Amino acid sequence: MSFKEELDTLRQQRRSQIPPEHLAVIDGAIEELTRLGITQQCLKVGDLAPDFELLNAGGKPVKLSELLNRGPVVLNFYRGGW
């Protein structure tokens, strides 16, 4: 099974665990984002991210370009506590 097939299977399994009224909200949000053309504006695999500066977990400013000067960077976008 390919990685994509595994992800599709996992996605379907998760959807079966979400109440229908929550799925309706999620699906509605996805449709709205698609209608607004968000998917055409976001970065694609292989695109270069624009340089930015954010606070790290310790509250210290960190700039992407400075990290890249030291080597590869992995970005993790954490939504926060639920």
C-alpha cells in the first residue's frame, strides 16, 4: 500500500469517528477555503518559504534565514491547546 493510500485509509477511519454535525462544519470550511482559492495561494511541495521571524518556545525571536544558514529546517505549525 502506498503512503497516499495509507493516508486516505486513515482519513476515512477518522471521519467515521467524528459526529456528523462536526463533519458538516469541517466539510463546509474546506469548501469555503477551496471556493476562495486558498489552495492556489499556499506553498506547494518544493516551494521556498518566505523569510519570517517568530518567537520560539522560549519567547526568543528566531528568523528562518538565520536557521537555514546553520542547516536544514523542519517547521512545525502547532495550533495550540484545544
